[in-house]
Amino acid sequence: MIVAQMLKGKTVGVITVTPTDRVSSAAKLLADHRIGAVVVSTDGVTIAGILSERDIVRVLAARGAAVLEAPVSDLMTSKVVTCRLNDSVNEIMAMMSQGRFRHLPVAEHGALVGIISIGDVVKARVAEIEGEAQALREYINA
């Protein structure tokens, strides 16, 4: 399975915030949408960064509640690793494992087209394994 196929199964588009939005607003979006990360973008197309729940918790623990009034740009990861629509589940798993992150924006020609979470990757991998198991059962029973 490739990223394009995984995105077809998702019902929600990419939730974005701007670099100047307050961290408290980003945290509310994360909670309201029950997601673990938001892409930071000024126009919804160009990726300026990514902000995860982990980013917020780490800085909150270090600097206290005042950080919630800081701009997202103070906390976001600006060197964002992205994947492409034709990347495979195995390639995505390797990227996520190596980078130790749970969310991977999808970009084509520099434009944001989606986001893949570790949950999406697990779901896709389970579907692949179930498909292989079904094919083996059919082969054995033929």
C-alpha cells in the first residue's frame, strides 16, 4: 500500500495553524479534533513547521503555563520531514521509526496534500497482512 491509498481512507483533511497563532489555540484544535499534531502553514499549502502534543507538553513542563500564550513558531519543529504520495507503508514506517515521530505531512511539489499518522500506518499494515493471510487461505483451499 502507498500513501495515496492511505489518504483515501481518511475523512478529515489536514488541520493547520499559522506560525503566529497562540499555542493555546493550537492545543484547543488538537483536543477538538482528537489529533496529535497540526501542520504549521501561512497559506494551507506551504509547510512552515509541525506542532505536536509532545512539543507542547515538553515546553510546558520546562517553561510553565505562560508558554500557552506564545506563538506556535516558538514551539514548532521547522525542519519537517515529509513523505510523498507514492511512498510505501514500509518506507513510511522506516521514516517514522528513524525520526521518532508519529505524524508525517504528505507533500507533492512542495505543496501540502495530507498527513499520515502512526495509526494510519498501523491500519494500512494490518490491512496488508490480512489480505496476504486471506490469499494464503484461498490458495490452500483451492
